[in-house]
Amino acid sequence: MTGSIEDAAEFEADVEDEVLPDTVPDRIEAMRVVEALLFASATPLGPEDLASRVSAGADIEGILRDLADFYAGRGVNLVRVAGKWAFRTAGDLSFVFARDVVEQKKLSRAAMETLAIVAYHQPVTRAEIEEIRGVATSKGTLDLLLETGWIRLRGRRKAPGRPVTYGTTADFLDHFGLDAVGDLPGLEELKGAGFLEGRVPSGLSVPIPDDADTLRPDEDPLEDDELPPLDKDGGGDTPE
């Protein structure tokens, strides 16, 4: 992924033009370390993860920008996902791997609708999901999304029955190639992509999603050893 010796030499020459001569050796070494760490990591790394492995005072953000620029036109790109950085195959080369991809079972329409509601309306309870969809959530839908690691239990709503609230995860952002949940498409983008067809009702708006870890005023934290209660008439929420 690091390219040929000639590529590396060209990269170092470009960097030398942008920094003071007496800082070149340290910066180049820091770049090599950052590049190696990102290459070897199975998960995206944040600036704080990288800073602890290079010399003090290294401009990690600048190094990441330089590496991203260097790899922008190559077979692999350095991209930002969920606020962290990772190498990914260039999007226009996906056809190369078409024969090697193991076909994954697609989520049902109900699961996709549920995931979208959680993403846009989080924190949201099961009852609120059903109210938005207009139908009951089938057994296993939320369990499936929890197992994929795309949604999580956030807390409990301060309401009768104290239903569980759901939100999205960093794995959700990583899977869908998003840096932040705010990068989800808005109303105009959804219409342009054909997801909203026909006449859109006046006053229709798409919520601005927010996946902040901080609990809302109407949420209580989950206890470490707490399990969601079973569904009962008028009772609390349970992941399914």
C-alpha cells in the first residue's frame, strides 16, 4: 500500500518543499510511522492514537492531510471515517473485486427503515420507531441491528415503563463511509437520489441527526448489569 521506492522518494521530495529544512527528518519519520500504523491497523485510528507513537510536537493533523492528498489519486485512499482515519480501496475500483466479494444477506426493508429511523431520530424508543413507521416492529429486527453493531442501547427514557433508547454507533459510520452522522443526506439530497418520489407533502422535513454520547435531559443512564425488561402490556421496551 505504500507504493514503490520511487513513489516514496517523490512523496518525501514534495514534503521537503513544504517544511523548513531543519524539520524535514523528524516530519518524514513521523509520516512514515503514521503511515505504517494506519496500514497495519484493522480499525480506524484517531489523531490521539497516532500522537502517542510519534515524537512530541509532531503535526499529526497536517501529516494526515498530506498523506490523504498523496493517496487521493491512488488505488487506496486515506479517508476519514467516524472522526478517525483508515485506508480504503478507491471507490472507482470496486469492480476489480466483484468476483471476490462474498454476497452478504441483505437487510429486510423493515430493518432498513428501522435503521434509518434510529439514525435520523436518535435517541428513539421502539414505540417511537413503530409510531414513525406506522406498523409494529417485527420480532428480531432490533436484535439483528444490535448484532451488526450498527445500533446500540443508549439509555432509558424518563417516561412510564422507562423504555430503552437506541442510537447509532461508530461501526455504522464506518460501514456506510460517513465521517459523522451529520453527513447523512438531507431532504433535497434524498429527493435528488430518488428516495422521495412523487409529490412531497408540504412542511415535510428531515431531522438533523445527532449521535452525541451525552444523554439527553429526558434520558436516564443504563446500569452496567441492567437488562431491558420483557415486553408487557404497558411495560417497558426491549431490544428485538
